[in-house]
Amino acid sequence: MRVFRLLMRSPRWIAVAAIGGLCLTMGVGTSFTALGQNQSSASANDVIFARKTLMATIARNMYPIDEMRQNGKYDLDKGRTNADSISGMLMAFPHLFPATTNTWTDKGPRDPAVDTFASPTVWEAYASFYKESQAASKMAFDLSNAKNDVEFRTKARDLRLACDTCHADYQKNN
């Protein structure tokens, strides 16, 4: 903080150059490389694998919350942390459904790693899917701010219901 204050008292061009250099040394400048890269190079299977990985991570964060509800033993710090993580992931989740990943078919064997289990309904009713994902993200955020066991239990139940409803509406389970 002292360095920043000192820079702000320096002539403007010195401050700008120093802050720019600091950003570059912290790695901020390297992110500009990605702007010029072709984002279409990711295959549909790559995107499907990414969203399956994200969903598996959401599930790993949800399991302890479900366990707390089942056994009635609440670790609010752990539960809040898990819910906060879930909230962030659910915010990003619907963005992993570009039209190129609408590859569901009832025919043939399915590779669980890269074949989609997303129902075509995701793309037919994408606005609803998006809205439900964002609502679930908010529920998880609200759960991350639960003040006591009773509030945590109620909000955790609501989040579980939102997850199960979304899976019922938008996931193929064969």
C-alpha cells in the first residue's frame, strides 16, 4: 500500500509506467495472449468433458452439505465454504452449453467421459435452463450466508431440490 501511495504522489507518467510494470510482473499482462487465440479450437468433446468436470466438482461440494442435512450435525464453516464454491460454479455452468455440444443420441454405446448426457431440452429451452442455473447459484450463495443450523438446513434443502429438478428436466440418465 505504501508503494501505491508513493507512486500516486509521483509524476503521472512514472506512476502509470510503474503500475503497468507491476501488472506485467504479476502476470496480468500475459492474459492478453488469450485474446488473440481462436476460441473455436475447443472440440465439442472438450467442452462436454469440462462441464462434466465442473458438475463433478459441484457434486463433491454438495455431498457434505447433504450429509449434514441427513445426520443433523452441522459444520457451518465447512458448509458455507462448500456452498460458496457451488454458487460460483453454477454461475459459470450454463456457459458450457454451446450449440455444438448438443450431441445427444439414443443410439450406440456412450463414453461417460466425453459423450453428453444433456437432454436436447437444454438447447430447446436454453433461457429457462440458464435462469434455473442462475437461481440455483443464488440459492447456493444464500446458503453460504446462513446464520444458523435451522437456516442452513432449510436453504440446503432448497438447493438440493433445485439441483434434482434441473437434473430431472435437463439430464438423460441411461
